[in-house]
Amino acid sequence: MRLLLDARYTRPEGHDGISRYGASLIGAVAALAATDPGLDPAVLVSDRRQLAALPELPHVLGPSPVSAAEAATGLLLRRVRPDVVFSPMQTMGSAGRRHGLVLTLHDLIYYDHPEPPADLPPAVRVLWRAYHRAWWPQRLLLDRADAVVTVSHTTRELIAAHRLTRRPVHVVPNAAQPGSVVDDATALARLPHREPVLVYMGSFLPYKNVETLLRAAARLPDHELHLLSRVPPARRAELEARTPPGARVVFHDGVGEDEYRDLLARAAALLTASRAEGYGLPVVEALAAGTPVVCSDLPIFREVAGDAAAFARSDDDAGFAAAVRALQDPARARAQVLAGLDRARAYSWEDSARRLLEVARGVHARRTAPRP
């Protein structure tokens, strides 16, 4: 099976959620292909700088996925004749395709929270808002595929509830990075040395509800809240104006992988008060590091973290502060950390890659089966 993996969402300057998901799956598929002579993977990129974040695989150069040329991607790929193409998004052009196609829908967040990411081109931002005003455009996109992938059972249930596709929907979840899950002894040894530091990793879009964390920080004046991700200047000014007196807040405006791991290793907890989430990869990353997690009480966080996290209502800053205080009980903190490590080990990119390959092989088999 000639499998072409769409890597055009890989960010050379550092991963966001979609970039990490695609690149991590590609890395795991490449590792499996090394011992599978029946699998012939390659990657599709739109910028050769993306190759530095990917394993050494044959590559094809295609259009940017946010350009008008994306509509012709299906036709362009006819010259390389893949059997199946996988994209970590649902917008890949399919007109004139002769290959099997597996598309991804991560979540339905933007139907309730339609604010587009600030780094998209203005024209794409306008289309983004228009697209999320109705369900039928999503149905048209997904039904062009042979199969659809999503990252959680929670989202698969929502896809079914809104009848978004007639195609089979498969769960291929996120996971912590290989080798990042610490052993029990290391995690427990870190507990007495954790500092009064609270971390948030994620975007600053309104639905992420960072304001609740700022209010919780004011209730925890002996703690310091570290906001790790890049933040647009206007949004930072807005958040600074809304920070209550007594809250100690540090804006990092982006951190590297090493600094992120160091902060997780010494933080008292990772917090997220999001009102909606597709998966919540920072939650899994924290669990893997043996870092306690306090998060909003959402079905997706219940699916991902189980009983390994403490939960509070999204707007309940007092509940978040109380959950952080409760972690000062050594027995509670120990139980939460050990449960978190078990949850983190339940996910791996190798398992997710195997699930993706099962989907792709199923598509390939159906397309090549003799017709009566």
C-alpha cells in the first residue's frame, strides 16, 4: 500500500496541536514501515522546511493547504499515484482524485465558539466564520472521504449526533511523546520538591477561558501562574487588564520543549479551564510527567484523564483554587499522580499509528476489491 501522509500542517517554528498530531503519527507510521515490506509511506509537504520536523521519508511538494490551489490537490496527486492519502484535517482538495482518502475532524468546538485562529490569512478567517454557521458544509467535506478519523470517542459521538457523515468514523487518539512518561519512582520522588508554580499550555482564544485561571491565581497568592504559549499582544493586554489584584502571573509567550518539560517536572499542577476541547493534549503531557492536573469538568477530559485529574466547573475559580489546595495533602497528590501515569501509558503514538493503518488498509481493500 502506497500511503501518502499529509504533513502540510507541520509548523517549522514549533508545533501546535494539529502539527504535533500529524508529525507524531507520521513518525510512528515510519517506524512501523521499517519492518513492514507491504507498507510504502511518503509525506506531502508545502514547505521544504517542514521536512526537518519529520522522519526521513520520500516527499511530495504540494500547495499550501490554506491557498486557493488546495482545491486542485486531488488532481495534482494523480501524478504520484498513492493508494491512500491521509490528512490530519478535513479540507484537503479531492476533485479528480483516484486514491483512497482518509480525512480528520478533531472536534466541533468552533460551531459554539467561531473565533478563528489569529494566524490564518484574513480571507480564510472570513470563510472560517461562514463555514461554522451551518452543518451542511462539514457534511459535504467529510462525505468526500472514504473514511473519517477523529481523536476521541467524545467527538465521534458528537459527529454521529449531528449526522455529519455517512462514512465510517474511527478513533485515532493523541498521545504523549515517546519516552516522556516517567516511571512511578521518579514521579513520586519529585512530589516533595514541587514548587508553588501552576502552568497553562494552550491558546488564548475566548473558549479557552484563561480568565478563570487568572481569578483562581488571585485566590492562590502563594502560587505563581505561568502562561506558556505564544499570545497576541492585544490579547495579552486584555488579559493583563483583567488580572485581579493579588494574582501572580508570568507570560512566557512561547516555550521550547526543554523548558516545557522542566516546568512540568517542578510545577504543583497543570490547569485548564477550557469550555470546550477536542482532546486536551497538555493534560496527557502533564499526566505523563507525573504532574497533577486540575481541569474543567468536560466529557472529553473525563474520557482522557478518568479519575486521574481533579475537576471543577469551567467558570468556578474558587473550585480550581480549592482543587490546587487539596493537592497539598500528600496522600491525595500521590494517588492522583500514580493514576495519571496509568492513564498516560494507556495512549501511545505506536498504537494510534496501528489504528490509522487499519483504517487505511480497509480503505485500500475496499477500493481494490473485484467488483461483481
